[in-house]
Amino acid sequence: MNGIDALASFIAGLTPETIAPPVRDKLRLHVADNIGAWVAATATAEGRALIAFQRELAAAAGTAGAAVNPFDAVTVNCAVARLSE
């Protein structure tokens, strides 16, 4: 088993009970913070430009709306979230 397989196996085996309460608390805060940053950044000029870029990617791929391949969607949405942090 290589490192990626070991990490995937570890993550697949996680349950709320196997994660220490302090880690769960930090994870909740981290997720809420990232969602807030993502939402706030959509109101910036840069955020709107990234969203427009995502739509351009979708149009170039011949898909409707903002549907793009998952890699592009993750990349653009991570970039938007990082704008306000």
C-alpha cells in the first residue's frame, strides 16, 4: 500500500466517534469559516470575475450554467474562498 492508499483508507475509516472532540470542534469552526469566506468573497470584484471565469469554462465545454468538470469547480471555488481570508 502506498501513501495515498494509506491516507484514503484512514479517511474512509473515520467516524465522528473516532475523531477527538477538540479536533471535531476545530473542524466545525474551520468549515464554518471557509463557508463564510467563500460567501463573502462572491461579493468582491475578484470573486465575481472568478465566477464569470467558471461560467466561461462551462460554456467552452458546452455545458449549461456553471456546470464544469469537478476539478475546475473545486479550483475556482477554493480560489473564491481564499479571496477574503
